[in-house]
Amino acid sequence: MILATETEGLSRLFDLDLQLLADSVLMIIAMFFLFLVASHFLFNPVRKMLSDRQEKIKGELDEAARDQKSAAETRALYEEKLSQAGKEAEEILADARKRGIENEARIVAEAKAEAAGIVERARKEAELEKQKMADEVKREMVAVASVMAARIVQANIDTNAQHELIEKTLKEIGDSTWLS
């Protein structure tokens, strides 16, 4: 009998009876409802959280791309302004050099003109001094001639001889002295 119960237990293990089938269908339906409930309460919030996170990351990537583009534009603008500033600085320096050279040329020209004026004034003053000296020498010669004439008069020479002597003396002394 043991053998019969053993064979009956083994056959029941592999046989599908109505109870086993009903239990299996109920278990499948319960798992389906459990899946629907889990999907509604667990999977949908997780999916929503994942999609929100994906949208947030996409938004951040778009914002980073916009920021990078804006930074590139700003950098290009600053580089252009820096280049313009360099050009303006070079123009200012070139203009300052040009004005410096013009001022130097003007100052040198003024100095040359002033030096020429000083030389001309000195030449005129020297000419006047020369003329004064010549006049002074003439006066001294006239005084010497007068003294000589007086001595001659004292020596009792006639006036004609006296005039001839003065004229002769002035001619001898005068021409070479007056010109030097």
C-alpha cells in the first residue's frame, strides 16, 4: 500500500486538478492587480520623477549652451574692444610723437630766428661802437690839431701857414685812422 500511495502522490504532483488551476488563476489575477497598483503608486511617480529630472538636465544643458555662446560673444566683443583700444593707443602715441616733432621743429626755428636777431643786433652794436670810436678818434685828432695849431700860433707863424699845416696833418692822420 505504500506503493499505491506513493504512486498516487507522484501522479498528483504532476496532475493539474481544478483546485490547482483556480489557485493559479487567482494568483495571476492578484499579481496583475498588484502590478497595476504598484504601477500606479510606484512606477508612475518614478517615471514622472525621471522625466522631470531629464527635462531639468536638458534645460540645464540648454542654459549652459546659451551661457557658453553668450560667453563666446562677450569674449569676442572684449577682444574687439581690446584691439580697438590698442589701435587708439597707438594712434594717440603717433599723434603725440608728431606733435612733439612739430613742437621741436618750431622751437628750433624760433631759437634760430632769435639767435639771428641777437647776432644782427650785436653786429649793429659793434658797427655803432666802431662809429663812436672813429668819431672819438676824430675829436682827439681835432684836439691834437688844435693844440698843435695853438703852439704854432705861439711860434708866430702866419695864419696861412697854420691852415696848411692843420690840413696837411689831418690828411696824413685822417684817411688811414678814420677808416679803421
